[in-house]
Amino acid sequence: MNDSVADPHDSPAPPAGPDPGQEPGTTSSPAPASPPAFEPAAPRPLGVERVPTGDPAADELLTRLADADHLPADGHQEVYEDVHRGLRDALTALDARPAPQGPPAPPATSHAYDHRS
């Protein structure tokens, strides 16, 4: 008794022969690949409404996002990075402490110790 099972991958491949419609003595070659028959869509605005923030600098930066509407996708990154950098700088400026105005005031002294002899 034989317990082996035939593997379908072990069967011999059918012999390669000419196509039935091919003339004898000629070989068939694959057809050259042709370019796709479609063109990518042109850039168009997304129609996202930009709401004013009330900060003129931030509003100007956000308006710059409209530049990406007319660029192909590979041009969006430059616009987004520019706007992000400007917004980050504006936020960093808000965190900066204002510089002190004029010389520092002398420390307050207690009048209880002003009695000298």
C-alpha cells in the first residue's frame, strides 16, 4: 500500500508549442506594454471654507493654504510645511515672556527695622 499523495505541483508542465492560429516556423512574443489610456485629473480646489481667526498673521498664513489648491499633489508638502512653520513661530512668540521695562525696582523693606540709634 502506498501512502504518498501526488503533489499537483510535481506534475510535468505541458509542452510549449505554437499557438493553434500561428504559422509554423514563427515564434510569438508578448505585445509591448502600452501607456495607460487615461490622464490624471487636474488640480482643483477642495472647497474648504477658511474661517478668520481674528489674528491677522494667522489669517494670512491660512490664506496661503489656498495656494495648494492649484498645485499637483507633490507640491502640497512645501505649502503645508511653510504654513506650519509660520503658525509654530507665531505660537512660540506668544509663549515668550515680555522683557522687563526699565531698571528693576528695589526690594520692599519693612519699616519695623528703620529705627536706628
